[in-house]
Amino acid sequence: MSDPDLSDWRPPPLPPRTPLAGRYTRLEPLDPAHAPDLYAALAEDTACDLWRYMGHGPFADAAAYASWVASARIQHDPLHYAIRMADGRLGGTIALARIAPAAGSIETGWLTFAPRLQRSTEATEAVYLLMRWAFEAGYRRFEWKCNARNLRSRRAATRLGFSYEGLFRQADVVKGRNRDTAWFAAIDHDWPALRAAFDTWLDPANFDAQRQQRQRLRDLTAPVLVAHDPLQTRPE
């Protein structure tokens, strides 16, 4: 186990409440003005599947969701962003959370992706934009945690280059049910290879005329993974 000398390391800054822009996606600090369009996007999930493992939602109506946005947007941890897609529509929200500059640790969470955003280039780039900001700001560790029963989230974590670190049993009670939490993380040592993987995957040349990927991100990030998770062997 490594024990690097951090005598010259300095804690990174808190994330600013400013937009982050990529090639396909723009992350905008959550604002009440986003609420109507976000609610309409999330309402596309008529089965309410996206709320199954979330600590909040689903919401009874647009007013209830607007109330949640008004409360969430003033928080600094988690710091919520609205995700604007390439066509200008809003597709969901994402956040930076558990922000601990003294440890150099930060997490992405609260991923609430409408059907229009799920499994899209924009969804991948949204996570990449937060990861890029964190490591370039000087954070040492970027975390992803999810309900252990959420197999889709666990597969997404390894596809995005987060290494599985273990299971916290009976970590929480959410909506009246036990939550075991699966922990994943990427560290600054992983970042150069992960950035190269994301840049390769997000390059327009990686997609054919039908927008089908030529190289899978999972294949590009696989060499970075340092812990074995049996779910890595599952197909996307």
C-alpha cells in the first residue's frame, strides 16, 4: 500500500457555483427557472423507475418538484446542476457532494436522469465534466456510491472508470428499506488514463453516421480498474 509524501500538497478549493461546458453538454447550477422543464423531462419516466433508489421523489406534481428545486439550489453540499443536452433541452440533474477539501475527496451523486438523457453521450459527458473539474482543481479522490441493489448504477460506475472498493452493509434506511451501499472511486493517479479514455470516447470520430460508437468506453477504462467487481463482466 502506497504512502506518498503529501507535505507539499494543499487542499483544493470548494467547487464554484458556475456552469461547466463540454462538447455536447452544459452543466448549469440548479435554479428555480429550471424546474418546469426538468419536471416535464423527468415525468417521461411514467413508471417512476428512476426514483427507485433515490432518497427523494417521485413528486406529486410540478409544484412539489419546484419546491424541492428551490430548497436544493441554495445548498452548497450537495451542489446540484441541471444538465442541458446538445439539443438545448434539459435532461436531468447531477450533483457534487460529500465535499471534503481537507482530505481532497469529493463525490458525484444525486444522478436523476430522464429517459431522454439515459444511455446518451450527454449523460457520460456530464459525469466526465465533474470528474475533470475535481481532478484539475486538485482533488485526490472522486467517489461514486450507490444502493448495492442498483445493478445499473454499479455497471455504470465501472464503465466510467470507478474502481469497486467494497460494500457497506446496512449503511442507511431509505424510504423504509435497508440500504447496503456499494463504494467506487477514482483517484488522481488514475486520472491521466481516464481522461485519455473519455477524450477518445467523446471524440466525434468515435461515432459513425448512425451515432453508433466505434470503441466502447468500458473497454477504454477497463485497464484503469484496480479492484475486481463481478459486475464488470456483465454486458452493458
